[in-house]
Amino acid sequence: MASSGFSLAPLHVFNGEGFNIWAVKTRTYLQAFDLREVVNSDAEPAPLRANPTVAQIRHHTDERTKRHKAMSCIQNCVTDVIFMRIMACETPKEAWDKLKEEFQGTERTRQQQLLNLRRDFENLKMKEKEIVKQYSDRIMAVVNSLRLIGEQFSEARIVEKVMFTLPKRYEAKISSLEDSRDLTTISLTE
């Protein structure tokens, strides 16, 4: 990793708030070190065969130590208060699942959050004194919250929402866009 000139920023420390954002950052961090799969599964590496080569021994050792590295990453990116909740966990998957259950909530809770955010998205309308940038920022805040929970949102759906909820004073611009562009391929920034 050092030879590529790429260095990772320090991990964001989770203090009990903003679990979804912390989880995305931590997953990416673990992926950068090829440790994400270790957190997804509790599987032990297969035992060495008889008369293994040096390369096979090295590979097996690397695979075994990945669990400890992943656990270290998880433990070191939480506050001491949160650490106390996961310190008895034996595997990185167990620690991750415990954090997820406690701070992301049950499936029912997540479904309720999704319903509320979808309703918020559908009810968004541009205010008369608001500029398009402010309105699109409000829309993206809701969309990003939905995405953090796992909802898929296409750019076309977001653009459609903006186009249909702009005030009448933008009708000429909307008509011009509809005539000159394919609205299914236009981005929100455009």
C-alpha cells in the first residue's frame, strides 16, 4: 500500500451517533485493507494440507491474521463507551452485527425510517423564496438519508422530482429542457 503512494486518513471514531455514516466509512476502510469479507463472514480459513509450500503457509497465516486486523480496526474506531459493548465479541462479524443491531435498529425500525423518509421525499416542494440550489440540497439530504438505510434512488427519479415540483416561474426553463434534452439521462447538476 505504501508503494502506491496511497495513504488512508485515520478512522472516524463512532460515538453512538450517525451509525449509518460511520458504517459506510468503516466498510470502505476495511475494503482498502482487504478485510471487509472477514467482517461479512465468520468462516475460518481452510486448514493447511499436508506438506504445504512456504507460499501456502504464508497465505494461510495472512488469512488467519485478517480476523485480528479487522477486529482491531473495529475496536479502534469506536469510543471506549462503545468498545465496552463489543469487547466480549469473539469475531469481527459478531462485533459488527452487535453494533448494527444496537445502533441501526431492527428491521422494523429501518422500515419505519424508510417510510418516513419516502414520505418526506414525496412531500418536498420548492419554497417561493428558495433558490434551486437550496431546494436541490434539501432533496439530496433526504435522498442521502434514504441511501444510507439502503434505498436505491436513480438520478432520473431525483431530476423528475425537481422538475415536477419547481414553482411556475420556472415553466419556461423546464419546457426548454424537456424539448432539448432526454430527461432520463440528465443529471441533477445539469
